[in-house]
Amino acid sequence: MTVWAAIAIVLISVIFMEIFAWAIHKYVMHGIGWGWHESHHRETDGPFERNDLYAVCFSVIAAGLFIAGSLWWTPAWFIALGLTIYGLLYGFVHDGLVHQRWPFFIKARGRYLKRLVQAHRLHHAVHSRDGAVSFGFLWAEDVRKLKAKRKAQSSLPR
């Protein structure tokens, strides 16, 4: 495998993970998986919440791909690297920047990071599994559009 092919696989995997994470967040975490994810929309005591089990599941998948890539199919190793890079970016942006779950403060600087933080705060304006907006972790729609969606959803009859 060429270096360029490996780099392409890693980059495609990172991009795919944002799309996959968006879908999992919207349709699983705010659906059948709400039992784990609800802890993320409520105040919790301690450094961990039940929602962190999702990260454990994704880590097991990445570890399996690293093993498969080492033993049988090399591209799987680079897919796993893309998943791992996505996980690190997620940890920095979501847990560190948005939720300040690290022992030190990180301030959002620049329009992109500020938009991510604002979008995720709009997501957390809803404390139930229904009615949330902005399900991405590394990409977010324009905050004005999200506010308009949120307003439109809150005016719908329940």
C-alpha cells in the first residue's frame, strides 16, 4: 500500500466517522440508546457518565480493526487509525472544549470552534430525547439556522 493510499484511507475514515457519529447520535442515542445517552443531558456526579459507554464501544471496534489490520488486511489498520484520530478530536472538542470535562479550562477561539460550542449548547437546551438540534460533533450548521429549527420545533404541538 502506498503512503498516499494510507493517508487517503485515514482521512476518509475521519470524515466518515463524523457522518456515522451524526447518525448514531440522532437515531440511536436519541432513540433506542437514550438510556445511556440521557446521562449526558443531565447533571452527573463524578468524572464519568453512562454516556461514556458509547466511547468504550467505539474504542473496542477500533481495537478490533487495528488487530485485523495487523493480521489480515492492512487497510483495516488505517481505518482504525482514522477512527482513533476522530476519537481524539471528539475528546478535545466535545469533552474538553464544549463540556469542560478536563481539569483545565479551554476557551473557544475562532468562528469555527465558537460555532461548534454554540451549536452543542443549543443541542443541550433540550433535556429529553426529542426536539434536539445539531447532532454533529466536529461540524455544525450555522447557529442562526439551528435557532430557527429549535424555535419551529418548540412551537409544534406535542
